[in-house]
Amino acid sequence: MVAVDRAKSDEWLDALGFAYTGGAEGASTVLGTIAGSMITIAGVVFSMTLVALSLASSQLGPRLLRNFMRDTTNQVVLGTFVATFLYCLLVLRTIRRPEENVFVPHLAVTLGVLLAVASVGVLIYFIHHISLSIQADHIVARVGKEPIGGIDGIFPEHLDPVATSEATAPRDSGLPADFDREARPIRAARDGYVQSIDIGRLQKLATTEDLVFRVERGPGTYVVEDRPLVHIWPAVRVTSRLADRVNAAFVIGSSRTPGQDIAFAVDQLVEIAVRALSPGVNDPFTAVRCVDRLGSALSRIAQREMRSTYHYDEHNRLRVFNPVVSFSDVLDTAFNQIRQNGAANAAVTIRLLDTLAVVASFAERPDDLEGLRRHADMIARGAREGLPEEEDRRIANQRYAAVRALLDP
């Protein structure tokens, strides 16, 4: 903008009508005022964000801080104020007074004023946004989108027939008979959580080296340095260079991430529900909202094909055996802790049974149906033992009967 001001004459600024046409002293005052105001407001916005983070952390769990820090609105708001401050500061240093060969960048000052006006609008929107973002229902809805979004990557909607048949093959299908005796472990190079695994890279490496891999640690699991990540057969072909290439296929970090770890996204909703059911908070409404969101995720998973456990090369030889998360695994993660902590709460118990009925209407695989039956039975037993009111037990038994009617042939 300063370069444009130097290249153009001031005469055409009169046509704009709203352009700044004052002198150097006034331009310095305007830009100084805007710069000081913007950095002050940025501090206020940062303080408000910290208050929201503190509230969310204490009431709903510290793992939700990642969601607030990734909030695009918070980033844009802080960026707008800091950018306006820096812009005014950089333009301010170009102003020259009469004793310094006068130069006033009128167009650049005008843009600074417009940025200040826009920043006021951004501040108003931020106040509205932050008041919404700390509401429990809004947080649950936002966190609930993560497992649903991760389902597409972990449970693809359509798989080819070969992949589907591989997924249903026997557990040790294609593994060499002497695998457990002859395989050699490749050990982790560091401590941490497995965040992602490049199965395609492992499959290509196994095919090139004529090996068979069995993955021992999946995404979301914690691995200790020097513990096995993968077992490789035959052991005689394992080298230190191969071990480095296998380790390179694993991303290990200090925390879990939702990329390949569907349980992590589910755990965030479970944590909110469990905290809501604690005696110190006693907020069953929030717990019910979490159960509803978990039901949405489970309903989608029940309709998806499971990823293949077995990965073959072009000659139909097994190259990588990689145990994958199943519907029952996600179901256990979603409902076990809520069921255990909400056994004495009629509203949560009834909603759990209602949600199982919704998920049951989508489930078709025998293993999925069996997992739903198991959880329905556990919830019903907990209701009989944990609900003191007879009428609450009667309603719970009605909902349990409705679930079993959907699950039993």
C-alpha cells in the first residue's frame, strides 16, 4: 500500500470521498491510536479465550483443549487484531514530517482505518462465538462430529469384494505354520502413542523383501521403547536397515490423535458424559446428549464394511496381518464407562437402551448383533440392581424388551 501511495498522486484520493487526506501529524495519531487499540483488544480476546479453555478443562475434560486451540474462529480473530496492529506499525514508520521531506501514505492510512472498523465487527462476532462455544450442548455437538468424520477414513463406505472376503477370513489365514516360532520382532525406537500406521508402505516393503509382517500395536495404543511393533517372518532376512524402514512406517507421538484412532474421538464424548455423571457435577442432561452423539457414530459404523485384516500381494500371498478395530470394540469404548457410572441414573439408563434400539435397526452382521445383545443385557442387569424406584425399573425393562425384540430373530 505504501508503494502504491508513492506511485500515485494525491489528486485521485478526493474521488473516493472517505479517504484520509490529512497531514503527517494526524496520520501518525490515527495509526498510533489504532495500533494501541488493536494490541489491547488482542490481549482481551486472549484472556477471554483462556477463560473459556479453563472452564472447558475443569468441567468437561482437559482433552477438549485441543478442540478450542484448533477452532478456526479463535485463530482468525486473534490473527485479525495482530495483523491490524502490525500493519499500522509498519505504515507508521513510513510517515515523514515536513522537516524530513514530507510523505503521508494517505491510501495506506485509509486502509488502516477500514481494518480497524472491520476489527470491531470481528470483536462483536467473537463475543457471540465464545458465549456459544462454552455451552455444553455446543461442545458436545462439536466433539461429536469428530468420530463421525473419522468413520469415512477408518470404515470406508464401499470396499471391493476381495477386501470384504479378506476381512472375513480366518484369523491365521495364510500365516506360515512356524510364524510364532520363527518370527523376529521389530522394536519401537521411542516411547509414545501410535498415531498412525502406513499399511501400504509396510505391504510394499514386505512384498519387495519377500516377508510376512504381523502388526502388534495399532493406532491409539501406547508403546514402550524396545517393545515389539511388528513381528517379521522369516527372521533370517531381518536387518537393522529393515528395522529402520519399518519404524518409519509408524508415527509415534506424545498424545493420541483422531486420524486413524476412532476410539480417541469416542473417548472424548465418553469423558464428557462420565464427568457429567460425577457427584460433583451431576448433569445427566449432558450425559444424555453424549449418548445420542455416540449412537449416531455407532449407527454409521454398523452400516460400513470392516477393513481387511489381511493384506496380500498380486500373487495372493499374505504380506501384512494387521488387526483392525471392530464394531464391538467401538461399542465397548462408547458404552462401558457410561453404563458403569450411570447405573443409578434412570434417565441415562433408559437413553442407553433407546440408543441401542436405534443402532440395532442398522446392524446386520451377527457379531454386531451379539455385541448389542451383550450391552443390552448388562444395562438391564445394572438397572435392576441400581435403580431404587420400581417404576424406573419397569420402564427400563420395557425398553430392554424392545431392544431384544429387534435383536433376536
